Amino acid sequence: MAPPTRILIVRLSHLGDVIHALPVFHALRAAHPDARIAWVVQPEFAGLLKDLEGLDECIPFERRGGATAWLRLHARLAAFGADWAIDAQGNWKSAMVALASGAARRSGSHRADWRERSAATSANDRAPRCVRGPHAVDRMLTLAEHVAPGVPLPSGPHLAVSPEVLAEGRTQLDERLASRAAPSILALGRSGDPRAWPESHVADCATELVRAGAPVLIVSGPAESDTGARLAASLRVPGVAHWVEQRGLTQLAGLFAAAAERGGTLLASDSGPAHLAAAVGLPVICLSGPQDAARTGPWPVPGPASPHRVLRAELEPDCAPCFARTCSHPQGPVCMSGIDPYRAARLVAP
């Protein structure tokens, strides 16, 4: 078989899953240094991949954009001319993208490891079934080993930030925090997300951290900027600041990398920011309610050999973990509201 010259990776979303697929890219880059590699991803994650060293092209695809988005994608795929497509997502949407690429070879995970198993028929080359472990990264490492045999496997997802992005992250910390001590960063969850920690818990945890002498930075996306600002202002304690991601995920990666330099920690639910932090080397205290950190938490999996820790409610409801996007519990997501903010503060700043 002739070596590939144009390789297409398909992993459209979500942030954590895109990060989980990084080992596939890094293994392919090491195995095929002369090939051109492109990645199809949703527009909101394209900025993060555009700065990925060794990636030749990032092809944004708005999966809810209807026929117009598909026509644009077809044009970009035709221009790229992939001879090999790797489906790192495993559902019908990603399968259709891989098929639309026109690549003669289409690789994916074992059928049992696809999210939508019927879509596995789109791949004419599939990896062995994952036996490494239950985590999503385990499946990506199995796929990476299959598509790039003979090269050293990455230990997991790793994202290097450029010196310029890191310098901006340092500046952002300096402008918001009076102390250069190890920062405690609290990621504010999205409103309505069952993985979000109650605002009152964020406030209590931040207050306790300040009392312990830690500078605290509450971070949020643009949609939660008003909530974060109100929360930081309502605490009426010095040492708590608010930061809003305004220029994309690369900016957030730089902030997390700068915090890691100072020995900081991120407190977040099992969501995109936690995976981004782990990928740039910032230890994570993972608040795990609807999710199971052993399957979807920050990598390496929280445990004695990992820099990350997981915190669950002491009295969990029987329905947790449910992995649901909406909570059906009559009292709401008690798996998250049951996580004690004072226990969390002690883990962040013991």
C-alpha cells in the first residue's frame, strides 16, 4: 500500500471530545511526516486547531447549517483531495463527512466503540476493539495505534500553546490577580447544564479559598459573563476576580497554561474547560455528577498517579451517573448540588 499523501481527520465536536482525539493526530503526524493532514471540525473549535503545530489545514463545518454548509464542505473536501479519512467520532454525521471526502481508505474504531454502531459500515478499515480501559481517550489511543503502527504512542491528549499565547495568559493573570501565588481557577458552568455547580456553591468555595490565602479567578464564557461578574462582585472579599473568554479557546488555553506555570488548579465540572486544562498541564479538581470521570473525566484518569482529582456528592442519587443532557430528577441535579463547596476548597488549597 502506497503511503498516504493527504490525510483527513473527522472529529466535529464537542470540545472535550476534540481534545480527546489529539493523540490520533499526533500519532499520524509522527508516522507520516511528509503527508498533508486536515481536520474537519465545528467552527467554534476551529480556532484551537488552527494553532496546532503540524496540522496543515482546518476545515470548519457548521453541522446545523443545512444544505449551504454541506455544499461549502464538499468544495473544501474536493480541494483537499484526501486519500485517507479517519473518523474519530463514530456517528452518522461524521461518517457522512468521511464518505463525502472521497477518500478510498476510511478508518475508524471497532464497531463496538462507535457511538452509532450502524454508522460503522461507512468505514472499510476498523481498529481492534478497545481493551485498554473504559475512558474515551483509551478508545482514541486504540485508534491511534491502529492508524499509526510502529510509532511511539502519545501518553494522552497534549496541547502546546505558543509563546505568544502563553505570554498573553500571564498578562491576563497579572492584570486580574494581585498575588502571584498559585491561582485557584473556578470554571462557571453553563446555565441549564445539569453538570453546572450551583452559583451559591461557587461563591462559598471562592470565599473559603480566599480565606485560605489563595487568589481566585472565576472564568466564564461570553454567555455567562454577566453571571460571573455578578458573582465575583457579590462576594465582597478581596482576592476574587472574574475573567471572560472573549477571543476564543486559544485564549483560554493560554490562561490555563499560565496558571499551570504558577502551580495553579482548576475546579470544574466534567466538561470542555476541564479537558482543555488537562491538555495544557493544569491540574483539575473534577466535580463529577451526571458524568463518570473514569469514562469521560480529565486525562490521566483521576487517581494516585494522576495530577487530577475527582469529587462527587457524599450522598449520590441512584440515577448518577446518568450521562443525560437534561436532568429528570424531581429536585434537579442533586448529584451536583450535593457536592460540598468546603470539601472542594480543601482539595484545591489543602
